[in-house]
Amino acid sequence: MTLAVWIPLLLPLLAAPLARRLAEQLAPRTAALTLAATAAALGTAALASLGLLTVTGLLHLPYAAALAHFTPARRLPDALSGTQWAPAAAAAALALLVIGALAARTAHHQLADLRRARRATGDAPAGLRARLRRSGPAALTVLDDHRADAYALPGRPPRIVATTGMLAALSAPERAALLAHERAHLAGRHHLLLAAAEYAAACHPALRPLRGALGYHLERWADECAAAEVGDRALTARAIGRAALAASRAPADPRPRLAPAAAGGPVPRRVRALLTPGRPRSRRTARTLAALALAGCLAAAAVTTAEAGHDLHRAVETAQGERPAPHH
């Protein structure tokens, strides 16, 4: 357990850059799913390792040892001795408290943002005019605001929010492309992928860069869906560029963190990708090696976490006076 429990805490330092590099060589949908899965898997493994370290330290306390029914003549093996594990266990416990606080703060901000946006777009106070129409599977809420803004608001029901300023800045075909982009965000449940990356970043600092990379590839995913729906990549690129330009002239109120928007992210890069379709050029061998390396990191995180948990279980059985199961 001594080595296995540390590996999931070190792997994000290698796996996160690998995932970002690999994502640049994949189609947008595949890239976004790869980044979200990597963040969730590595964040969970790091959290589990911190939990195992904390439990190991707690089991050296007399009260916890009594609750675990350790026999008086036995203790945890030397590899788990209290003097060796006490500093690590204390640091792990502190890290768990910090992660819990960060996760709670993230959840609070996300829910508050969504509630505020829902009130402004449908459950609005008197004086705010919101016209509700249908836009495919999601309702379109048009806010009477000269500032240009548009985004996909998750919830029940999901909504596409656009201001009169944004709709006035675009032609009818461009509005169709913009709405198709926002519908793609809602249909793909992109807010769930963004949430996964947010909480994973709270679990390990090395996973924070994945949030920005994921946001870009989610926008690219929606761009491609919009281009396929309207059947014109140049029109979609023009709609995104004009929407971003209109939004920059008179910035609107901050939108919810889990509400993706067509005018967000590195717009010039997205426009260039739409106008030059096709997967980024890369050597197949390099892409395959990067994918194998990332898969190896994720497998190692899962295996070492399970191994550390099994080792602790065996140590506890030994301290309880039971004969541990054979180790394979």
C-alpha cells in the first residue's frame, strides 16, 4: 500500500497534459468526452487515495482501533506504522477538508447562478419582459435587452436564452445557426461534462487545466452540430463571429458557469476550424501512442487505487486477529 496509494495522486501530473494533447488530435465530440472522462476518473482516484490515507491514520488512534475491534496484542503492520503515516494521514485529512469546502462552494455558486438565471428568464420579477417561444426541443426565451447575449440554460425545462440585442445583430440564417448551436449544448448535456470537470479540478490541482480545454471542445462540438443542421459551415462560422463581436461591444451580465454560449471561448480558433474542416493533421502513430499512454495512466490509477484499498483491508484483518485472504 505504501507505493500504490501515492500513484493516483501523482498520475494527474502526467495524464492531464496527455489528455489535452490527445484531445487536439480528435474530433470535437470524442475530444470532449475524453477530457471529461479523464478528469472524472483521475479526480475520483485521487479522492479515494486521500480517503485511504486518512483512514489509515485514523486506525492508529486508540478509539478508532477499538471500534475496528483490533486485538490488544496486534497492530497494523510496520509498513503502516503510526509514526510513518501520521504526517501523511494528517495532510490527507486536511486535503479532504479543503476539497469538501471547494466542492460545496462550487455547488453553491452553480445552483445560485442557475436559480438567478431561471428567475430572469421565466420566473421573472415584474418589469422584465420575456417572450417564450418554441425552438426545437427547448424553449427559446427572448429577453428585452439591447446587450447581445445568448446561451443554453440547463434545467427543467431546458431553455435557450437570447437577448433582443443578439437577435437584432444577426440575420435570419445566422440566428438559425446560433439557435442550432445552443440546442446542441442542451441535447449533448454539456453542462454535466462541465460540472464533472469543475469537481475534478477541486480534487486535484493538476486537473484544473482540463476545464478550459473541455470548454473549447464542447463549443467545437456544438459548432459542428450547428453546421450539420443548417448545412452551411461558412454561415455557422459567420454567425459565431458576429455573435462574439456583438457581445463584446456591450457585455451582458455574467451568465451561469454551466450555461455554454456560442460567443464563448477562443472564437477565432473556432471559426478557423469551421472554415477548414477535417481532423487536425497528426501522425497516426503519435495519436495512437498518446491514446495508449493516457489509457495506461487511467488503468494504473484504477488498479493502484484498488490495490491500496485491498492492502488496507488485509492489514485491518491482520490487526483484528483474522487470517487475511491470499493475496494475488
